[in-house]
Amino acid sequence: MNMKHTSHAAAVVLAALAASTANVNAQSMDYGSLQSLFGAPVTTSAIGIPQRASDAPVTMEIITADEIRRSSATDLSGVLKNRAGVEVSQWTNGASDVAVRGYNQGGNTRLLVLVNGRQVYLDHFGLVSWNSIPVQLDEIRQIEIVKGPNTALFGFNAVSGVVNIVTYNPLLDDVDKASVRVGTQNHQEGSFVGSFKLNDKAGFRISAGGTDADAFDTPTPVVERATLTDYERRSLSLDSLFQIAGNTQLGIEASTNSTNDTDFLPTMSLAGADYETQSGRIRLLSDTSMGRVEADLYTNILDLTIATPTLGLNIDNQVTVFRLQDVFKIGTSHNMRISGEYRHNALETSGNNGGEISYDVFSLGGMWNWVINDKFSLTNALRLDNLKLDRQGPKLPAIPFANSQYDANLLTLSVNSGLVWNPDGTNTFRLSYGRGVEAPSLIDAGFQIRNGPVVLAGNPFIDPTIVNNYELAWERPLAPINGNLRTAVFYQKSTDIKAIGVRPVFSRFGLAVVSENIGSSEMIGGEIQLDGKVGEHWNWKLNYTLEEIDDSLANRTGPFLTIAKEFEESTPKHTVNAQLGYAIDKWEFDLFGKYVSSSDRVRSPVISPVNFLQPVDGYVTASARVGYKLTEEFTLALQGQDIQEGEMRQTQAPKTERRVLLTLSSEF
Amino acid sequence: MKLRTGLLIRTISLLVLVLTGMNLATPARAQVTEKDFQVMARALGFMTNGPKGTVDVAIVHAPDNPASMAEAQAAQAALGEGLKAGALTLRPVMVSADDLGKLAGVGAIFVAPGTDAQQDAILAAAKTSGTITMTTDRKCVEAGKCVMFVATAPKVEILVNKATEAAMNISFDSAFKMMVKEI
């Protein structure tokens, strides 16, 4: 793409906005003040406008900073794993995939993950490397989980859900924390978060963290043992916000992260992975007479090296996004959001054969939230994406497509609609529909890589996966338990599911296996959650999730699967999470239990068309944290994960090990 | 499709029956509380060019109306020597609806219920100084005599009269306005 033109256009828009904001008010979201005012979690992740989570027309959850602090987890994916409808597959020490509403797999491509609205999933394939996200747990204000497709608001990848990580505001919040952690697997970790301000006109928050830990030493197929990599993470992030006018703020962010771990690939095999990521971002936020306007320009750079027994792969990916949105209110009952977005996503393959596959996406979206009366509100959102694919440079001889055939054009429509009925100020019912679009990734559509004697080839004619979701939800506070009830039932159908390495194409140059759409899959499910408090000291939470999937995939031949995609048998049907917390004086005790029913999960120790189903028995696992406040500044915490057994099988990857960690943290 | 829809529907239906059968009645509204004023103070923090620091709040009441007097006294007790919430500290100043000259210099006005006959005069006085009027009497906002109504049970509810707000040249942060009800 022409980066120079994009930057120029962005600068012009930013300048125009800055000039149009005289005599108006406020800017970035003040989550803290709004939550204190309404006494309830506040979100912008549901439909792009600030609202109480209970008023949102989608099923969602908010994990607070206090819940993060009291969890047994030491990383982002661990924080998510006790939530209803969220499945975390921990593949190795340091690598996990997270799915909302089932369909988890190595390199899950159905989840959109954001940090303050900036995408942090990796856009060459649409997967998430959770420890590559340049955030320390101590700087997170809340994590918002939106369940179900939401691409009409956020764009591609938000097909099964959205995880928006909201950090403290550098201009409004003071956060100064440091911690050191040691534990089993030779775990050593340090973390620092600091903030400072200049005359209330400039706020800065800097965070840094590093972790080293051994890989799990559980039985691993011989062919994969050489790929096992110890876990190492280094992360640095700067977030700043400047009050450049009474009603306008300028945000500048930068981050870098280096993570080595043993990944579980979409081919269902282990591989050593080295992720090097950098990002830069500039935002202008202004409360104008035309509404709350935000201009956002950012770029994410990825340098990924993957090593398997048959494949050495280097991926250089850069995505640049420019987004302009306006949120405004018409009259007393119509909240509106209009947005435009340009995205350039490029994947170089120079480490392999040369050439670049890229696409440009132009998007236009609109959201209309109509507060009909005290009892009803209706929200509708549409988004149109126009994707233009392009490939330049040399190609591998066995690839069955000419470069000109990669000049594909894709026009997609995403829809979200939700009716909220609040009949009595207490009960809330939601009826919602979402049509999510999972666009082909650059790997799906045009990557080329030699894997032993075979060439893996992207397919420029592959269709996007479409996910239609229908949902009914009910929630209410429950005074008798001093808590809340939340329920949801849903039906979801995914059509044109994509897979890499599917269709063999023989030529005199060799064998290429091409990405294809492989069929559809339906899911029906439900979740129910109760939480409550007993007296001043006790709190508890209990949730159950049902996910039942029926695949119609062109996959099975005899005892093996030809494609590393299978959801019906690999998604556990029943999951139960329970947690119990007790806090008194300087002590905090938290216990987390989890039951996951049995499943048969796809496995392939080497990248090949011969995949098998690995039985994974139902299991119960427990985690815990005990915290003791030594002084006003220092806290000592003992955390244990999967503590009931020395090692246990939770996925088709090698067994996980018990982890016990001791953390000394300081708030200054 | 071989999905167990029957089981799911039966389970959900049972839960609905059990839970909707529980005694979960909403409590009747009581007099103004400390919590109501905490919400008012935090709401004032979202005003453009709103009051800062320690704010004198006029508690305007009708002295010959026992209900109004009781509400005013409850408000005075709730604010005590000064109630801190967010960046503001609210301090009570008792003002009779018959003596609105005492409104000069206050940062906000709390209009106690039972002042219906004086609300036109209170609004006029508030307009003169551009001082926001707040109440726990919904009718005052619905009639356009007060800017903001606040309730805190069963959950926080804020109602803003847009026309009155504009007439008094008062404005709020747009995020705040999207989260409250406007008429």
C-alpha cells in the first residue's frame, strides 16, 4: 500500500478535527468515574457507545482489575479460563488458544482481541499469540468479553466473540506497581507498571515485563521433541495521552514484544515459535458539536519464525489501520455511530520464495441504538467491507495460480441486531442476531510455502466463513443470594468454513495442496451463571456451559481425517466452573474449580494429511491463590494452577504440569 | 440435527419458573439518601465547566409542607458536614422556597419534593445564575422545572430534561449523556 498517502490523509483529518473542537467537552472514556457513578460495569465493546454492561444488546462479561488480581492466573489466557462460554486450551507452558463459544483449535481464527480498541490478533492468519500482547496484568482496568459475532461493529475476526482489554487511562489514572514471581518450571518473572503526569495536560504510562520458564517435561512424540522451546517473554509498552485542547486529546502509543514458546499450529502439531512484534499508534479523540469523534491510525508489525520437523517458516506481516468514527445522539433517544476504516495487510514471503501477498480493505459501518421507551431498546448495526487482494513477486512453480488470479475482490456484509426488554427495572431479556464475516486470511488466500516435498498454497478464490448467530438471554440481580443470574441460549451456524492444505493439485512441478472451504457446522448451546456474596467476606460464582456441535465437513476418509479441522467431537459438550473467595483483614483466599467433559481432538505430530483423533477424557482441575498483605505497599501471594495432579491431559497436546508460583508485589 | 434442544429448553424453562417465583419485589422509594447525593456529586463531575472542589448545595424546600421539610432534613443529614464523592465535596445549605435570594453563590440546587407551587420561581432563580437543579422528584424533571432526577434503587437511574438543560446553558460530557435517559 501507499503508506505515505495514508499517513498524509490521517494527518489532514487529525488537524481538521483539532480545529473543529472549540467550546465543546470531554474526550477519552473515563471508565472509573462512569462506573463509580452507575455502580455497575461500563463498556464500549458491545455497540461502540458507552453503556452499562447490563443494557448491552449482546451477551457479555466484564472481568475487573480486582478479579484479575485475585485470580490464580499469571497471564491473559489464564484470566479468561473460568468464564462461561470461554474455552482455554493450554497447549504448552506459555502457549494457549482461547475460544468463545466453542470451535477452539490451534491458532484459533474466530476471535477478535483488542487492547483499547487496537487489534492485537496477528493478521497474517487471524490467530492470537496471547503472550505476545504487550500488556502487563497490573495495568488492566477490565477485560470485556463479547460473545457471539460482532463483525458489524469491529470487522473481521469478531466471528465468535470479542475480547477487549481496557488499560488504565494515562491521563486519569495513577498506577504504579511492580512484582517479581518465581515458581516451578524454573519460572522467573518481573513486571513493572508506572504512570506520571505533567500539569494534568500530559499523562504517561509505561509497562515492562519479562518471563522465563521451562517447557513442560511431559511425554511428547519423538518427532516433536526437538521443537520444544522454553518459554521466554519480553514486553515493553508506552501509552500516553495529551490534553491538546479543552475538549481534545491526543494519544500516542508504542509497544514491542518478543515471545518464544512452543506453539500448537493450525495443522495440530507442535512447533517452536519466535514472535517479534512492534506497534505504533496515534489517536485523536474529541467531543465536538458533531459528536464524539475519534481518528485512529496504527500499525502492527510481526516477524514470526516457526520451526517444525519438516518446515522452517518465516513470516513478515504488517497491518496498518486508519479508522474514523463519530458517535452522537439524535434527540433524546437515538444513539448513532458511523465509522469508516481503511486497512492494508501485507505478508512477505521473502524468507521462503520471495513475493508478497496483501490486501486493502475499505469499510463503512453504521450503528443505530434506539431507546424506544423505559422498557425497550433496539440496536441495529451494519458494516460493508470491500477487500481487494493482490500478489506481487515470484511464486513457487507448483502453485496452480498465476499472480493475476490473486487480484480478487470480496464484498461482505456484517449485521448485528438486538432487542433489549427491561420490563421492571430488574429483569433484562435480550433477543439478538448476528451475521459475522471471517474473511480469508493472507495465509488462506495467497501464502506459498514448501513443506518437505509438498507446497502449501493459499487460494484466491476461497470464500469467507459466515457465522449466523441467534440468541436469547435473560439476566437479573438476585437479592436472596446478594448476586446475579445470567443465562443465554443460542443457535449458531458457520458456513464455508476455511482450511489450509486441503485440495491436492498435481503438476509437473510437484504437488500443491490448496486452501479450500470445507463445509458447514451448526452449534446449539447455552450458559447459566450465578454469583453471590455471603456476608462481608465470602463471594462465589458458578457457571455451566453447554456446546453441542454438528459438523458437515468434507473431511473423513477411513480412520483418519484428511483435514486438520473437526469440531463436533473435539469440542467438549459440558463445562462447569466454580469459584469461592474469602477475604478477611490482610488475607485473601480464592479457589477455582473446573470440569470439562470428554472430547476427541485432532492431532498430527507432523504436518501431513494424516490426522487422528486423540481421546481426551473428562477432567476436573483446580487452581488457587492465597494472598497476604505484608504492609500497605507489599503483598505476597501463592498461586497454584492445575494443583490436584502432577501432570494431566487437558488437550490433544502433551500433558500440562502442575504450576506453583510465589509473587511479591508492590503498589507504590 | 441431533442436538439436545429438548433438554436445554426444559432446563431453562424450569429455571425461569423457579426464579420468577421468588419474592423479588422492588422496595418502595424512601427519602433521599447519602447514596443519592453521591450519585449527584459524581454526575456533577460530568458537567462542562461544572462546580469544582467543595460545593455548597442549596436544599430548597417548602417549610409549610411537612413532607418537603422531612425530605429537606433527610438531605441535610445525608450531606452532614460535607459529603465527598469523586472530586467533589457537597455541603448543605438549607434554603426556604420563600427565600430564594439565598441561592446566590451556591454551586448546585437540590429541589425537595413538595415544592410544586414554588418550582417556577426556583427555576427562574436557578436560570439567573446558571445553577443546576437536581431532585429525587421525577415530576419536577418531567415538568421541565428541574434539570436532573436521580434514583439509586433498584439501580442508578438519571433522567435529564434536555430543554431545561439547554435553557440554563448547562451541558454534560457526551459519554454521560449516552448513558442517561433524556426527555
